[in-house]
Amino acid sequence: MTSKNMKLGILIQGPGGHMNSWKSEDVPADGSINLNHYIAVTHKAEQAGFDFVFIADGLHINEKSIPHFLNRFEPLTLLSTLAAVTKHIGLVGTISTTYSEPFNVARQFASLDIISGGRAGWNVVTSPLEGTASNFNKGNHPEHRLRYQMADEYLEVTKGLWDSWEDAAFVRNRETGQFFDKDKMHRLNHNGEFFTAQGPLNIERSKQGQPVIFQAGSSKTGIAFAAKHGEAIFTNKSTLESAQEYYRTLKNQAAEYGRKREAIAVLPQLSPIIGATEEEAEEQYNAIKHLIGIEEALHYLGRFFDHFNFSQFPLDEAFPDIGEVGKNSFQSTTDEIKKMAKDENLTLREVALRVATPKNEFFGTYEQVANKMIEWVDQDAADGFVLSMYVLGKQYEDFLEHVVPILVEKGYYNRGYESDTLRGNLGLPFIENRYKKEHIKTK
């Protein structure tokens, strides 16, 4: 095998993806601000040949937020530190287009890209929680479609700023005294509906051209945005059929934009529960499930609906009809939750507990989970996965020790790094500077 077929990344949310992962003795209780924990998880991923680490983020909290979200690192600060202690693994961080400015973000990611030697990626989000607006001087929280319209222009500005300098623009010739070639400097001069940016950006391009654009759009509007701009797409589809439909829809829409289907990697979230036997996997699931009580589960459920208070409804009656609540937050997720409740005739208690600790298709023995991953790749449901462990401790180590070797043995994964950039390892093309041909032509 000469190349990786399956792309793998690790989502690090402090102690883990479960809302009460911090209670597990497998991880540090202060995992969300424990630098040594992040470094250890990242080093293990790099030793296993993972393509990237992924740091999620949010800009609004309250008393009902996931506990370890109340106290966690800012992504770019953390990733810059991880860049200094790694050599190969990609470094992906989340920043909102709704509550930031293109020039600052373009500069931050360009800096991370150079610091890391071409390993940076930006997870572009539009911030679903309405309460976020209370932390910024930007007025009311924009509605869902408007946030994506803003993000579309934002990406155009950011990518334009990343092309401020052609490659090799900085001559740094001490004998002649020439520091840069002025013909290779370009001002963007953008004056749009939402953003203004003259440029140029005060940092050069990296060896991968531009940071990799990650995106997680799942609504109709979000998928269209991902098809236009996204290069690595993070999804949360839980069944083979839904993942196949998403994969097909996204790549078809990307082709309509004139993009090559293989220029986009679709990477579903993978939250496996594994064991040497099915019984052991069940024990692991029960240990995780018992980290949470029903009141906390209701709070977790409510977060997707903009922190809606579900405790006002009877627990053991049908999931309540709450109308359009949550439509302007995690739209696709809330639609799926309501559909699941209706299709399966679930009570509020059942919905809350299932959403808080879902048992998905990736449950079972090491061999069963590896085979399921291979099936998704073979059946055009995924190009790889973003590993999101409920508890980022022993289960993570078991995955690396037992599942990864099966993928290697079956020819679906390669532990070695074939490129020194994140783009190269994800099989994505180098981004040429938009002014390169124009410059050659004028010469």
C-alpha cells in the first residue's frame, strides 16, 4: 500500500465528547485546561499516523453548558503550542465567521500555518447559539441563512488576503538591500455587503498555499456552503444510509461549482464504543451512560435548542411539540432529534438519555468497528473519520492499539506520513496564488 485510503483525525474536547467525561477516572478532571493532557493525546495520534487534531470551540456559555466547556483553551493559542511539540500532524481549530473579522483570522491562521510548516486547518463555523450575540457589539444574532451569507463573503475575503503575497515575494537580499518584490504584493481592496478589507495581509503564504478549510454544514444552506468552500467536511451522520446521502449530495453540489469530487474529504464523526468482546463493549457503554443523570441529560438536550428548558414537560410522556424552537441554532441536529422522537414514538426521558449518550453503529468488538469503518469508506459514505471519544482515556488507547492495526492489516490505513503538509496528507491540492498567472503574463 503506497497511500492512506482512510483519513483519520482526533477531536480533542478536553476530557472527551461526553458532557460528563470529566467525571471519569480515565482522564484528568481538568482536562479542558490541562496542557499535558492535550500534548499526550496529540503525541499518541501522531505516533499512529493521524492526519490532524481538531479543536472545537464556542463563544457562549451559561450554567447549563457542558461542564468542561465552561473552562477551556482558545483554539489558536493551544494549536500554536501543539505546533511546537509536533512534526507531522495537522492542526485544525474553530473560529466563527459571525463574531470575528476576516483580516485578523486570516493573519492568525497564516501564522499558525507557517509556525507549523504548512499544517494548519480552519474549521469554519457560523455560531448557532443566539446567546453569543450578548458577548459582542454586533447587534442581534443573525438568522441562519444570513449567517451563511456573511460566511460566504467572509471566506472570499480571507482567501483573498491569503493571496496578498505571491510565493517567493520576500527576496531578503542583503547585498542589494531588497527585502521584497513589490510586483508580487497585491491589495485585495474588498468593499462588500458585510466586510471591508484593503490588504495586503502582513504575512506570507505557507508551503501548502493556504490553510485547509474544514466545515460542518448539515442543513440545506450549510451543505451548499460546504460544497462551495469546504475541503474537509466534518459530519455527524449516524447511519450508513444517511451518511451516503450526505456524501452524494455534497460531492454532487461541489461538482456543480466546478470542483473535483476528490478535492473534498468527507469525514463523519466517529464515537466508537469498543471492547475485546461485545460484552466488554456493553460494559464500557454502561460506564459512560452512568456518568449522567436525567436532569443533566435534559440540559444537554436543551443546548441544541438554544438552551431550551425541557424540564417543564413530563419525562415519561411523548416528546413535546415545541414548534420552531431551535430553528435558528443547530438546525439540522434539532430536526433530526424531533424526527427520531416522532418516528420511534419516544418519551422525553428516552430522547434526552439517547442524545446525551448515543449508541451508534460503531459499537462492538475491535474487529466489528474496524469492519464498519471500512464498509463506510467502501460504500461511499466517508473518506475517513474524525474520532470523537466519549472519554479521551483508555477507550482512545484501545482504539489506537487494537482497531488501527486491523485497518492497517486490511490495507485501509497507512501509519506513515507521505507529505509534510496537512493538504498533502489529506490528498488535497496545493492552492496556487490567484495572481501567479497574471504576474507571469505581465512579465
